[in-house]
Amino acid sequence: MDSVRIFDTTLRDGEQSPGFSMNTAEKIRMARQLAKLGVDVIEAGFPIASRGDLDAVRLVAKEVRDVPIAALARAKKEDVTAAIEALGLFEHALSAKARSDGAGSF
């Protein structure tokens, strides 16, 4: 059986639109609505970008528990560390694990 999985990037990529941004409360509200719509994964942000983004990703993961929450990270140790800091405490969050050879795997 074929299926389509929706990996929604509204909370991160949507903020790239000129003149549009969301505070943490708005991100949580949007994430709850995306969960109600039935998306499979919500990418909550880019934690390395700022402490505010890291905190927002953490709060979205804490508040929205019925859909997996992901965070964007480049293949750089500090990015992955920030993503794990934001998501690592929550079972339903998707987090990254780096391989010992530095190649990394997600």
C-alpha cells in the first residue's frame, strides 16, 4: 500500500517569508493545529539559530505530544548538540545521533 507522509516545516520555513514571524505561543498554537490536521512530523525550528529558537523548539516539544517533533540541524556538532538539547528530553521528539567517525546519521 502506498502512502504519503507529511513532514511539516511551517514553524521553521514559514518564518522565512518576508514580514512573517511567530512568537513561542503562536508556534505552540500552530503546532497544535498541525497535529489536529494529521501531519506526521512537525519541524519546530532551527535551535542553533538563537537561544530563543532553541527554547521555542523545546516548548513546542513539551506542549505538543501527539505528533513527533523534529528540529533542523546541519551536519555540524554544535547544531546537533543544540537539537538534542531542545528535543532530547521528550520521548516523542525526533533527535539525532552522531556516529563516532563524525559522519553522523539521522
